[in-house]
Amino acid sequence: MTSGKTATVILLGALVLALALGPGAAQAGADGARERPDLFAGIQAHAVAGADVDGGAGSVAATGARAVLGGSWGSLGYGVLGYRWNDASRLPFGNGGGDPWNTLHSLRLDLRHEAALDARWGWFVGGGAFAGWEQEMDDSAGLHARAGVRRVFGPELRLSLGVGVVAHKTGLGALPVASLAWGDEAAAGFSAVIGMPETWLRFRFDDAWRVRLGVRLEGGTYRLADDSGVVRGGYVRQSGLVGALLADWSPLQGLTLSFGPEWRFARRLTLYNSDGDEQDSYGVDAAPGFGLGLRHVF
């Protein structure tokens, strides 16, 4: 079986498992949070202004969109990123002629389960598969997993601590999974979650309006085309931070529109050869952007 078919089998097999588990596979969170919806669907989009690569050696702007279907069992998402390059001949990578890449695709499946041990302690596990590619899916898949514990200090304060791991041809990585949550995001007033990989400060005015200020980690690894002018059959890993000020508007029960400005910073592009060995890494300047999302809970 080819690597591309293997990636597809992993993703589809995990999805079948998720659907077999069904909404009852996850209980209400051990941290006292609301039970996750049985089924939801969402669309997210963003645009990022042009920014210099490697201190002025050409620049790049980007747009992206992602569709997600999920529920208490987890989520399945497909995303696409489009790039607009300027002065591509000055870039420190590529063939000095055409654009390094124009469109990148991704699939991600995330399964989760959590349970309470007693009124104060609980645990959570999760994991799944992902794939990112330019044209060919061969050798584009990876796996991710996480696990940890939750501690409830009271109705307003909850702590989660754990670790996440990612396995890909480009390497094995680990990341702390931690959050300190205060308040009820469904109730009017202030609530917050501070941690890794994201932090949000939230204020709900009423059932229709809420504002959020936060920062999150963002990134992904993509297999480049077999005839890529950057690295033939190699990989590019994009990483960075996204700061956002978002408004959430719910005109109808179950329907939420989110929108607001973003600021993308601490960004890097890291290149790997077809064997998964790191070659070079380049900084990308900070740039403003805008995010838009639509979510419906069934």
C-alpha cells in the first residue's frame, strides 16, 4: 500500500471509529465545563497582509479557509491555504523563478474522551491523524496524541495539565497542554482560560453578543510537490502566534458568527528534505489580518 493510501486509510478509519463511538463517548468535562454539542459544523476563513521573508528577501501574503464537522467525540476538518508571493526571485529559497508554492491542503482528525474520577479530579485523552500536502499525499501523514488530568477547585476555577506529542516524518515533538479556566463562558460577564496552546479573555454581554481577546499557537507541516522548486518531495513547516480580538454574534439559537482583526507574529518557515531532515529556517515578519467564522450547533 502506498504512503498516500495509508494516510487516507488512517484518517477514514479513525473517522469510522469516532462515528461508532458516537456522542455518548464523551461525558461532561471533569473541569465542570458544559457538555460538548452532539454535532456541530463550522467554516473559518482568514486573510493575512503581505510581510517580508527573511528580512526583506521577497514577501508573502496569504488567505485560508477551513471546514469542520464535530461533536462530543471530536472533530474532522479540511483546510486550504492560498499564497501570493512578491519578488519571488529574491526569496532565499525556490528556483529564483516561479512561486515556491501557491496552494496547500490539510486534513485533521481529532478524537477525545474525558471523565470525572470524583467531584474534584478527572482525566482526559485525545489523539488522531493529520495530513498536509501541496499536490501528492504520499508521506504527508502524521499522528498526534495528548493526555492529562483535571482538577476542580470550585465552580469558578478549574486546572488542566497534560502533554501532547506529534509524530511525523520530520520528527517527534512534544508540547505541554495546560489551562487555568475561570468562570462560565455561557453566562453573562467575564470568563477566561489561560494556558497552552491558547489563551482567551472573554466577556459576554448577553445571549447574542460576546467579545474575546486572546493569543494561540498556529502551524502545520506540508509535503511539497514532487517537482517543487524549493525541495523536491520535501516539507515546509509553518509556525507562529496569532493574536485576535473577536466578536461573537448569535442571532439565532445554535448559530454564531465570529469576526475581528488578527495580528500574526513570531512566524517561521522551516524546510525539510524528502527524508525529513531539516535544511533551513526563515523568519517571516509580523502582519495584520482578519478572521471570520460561522458555526452551527445542531
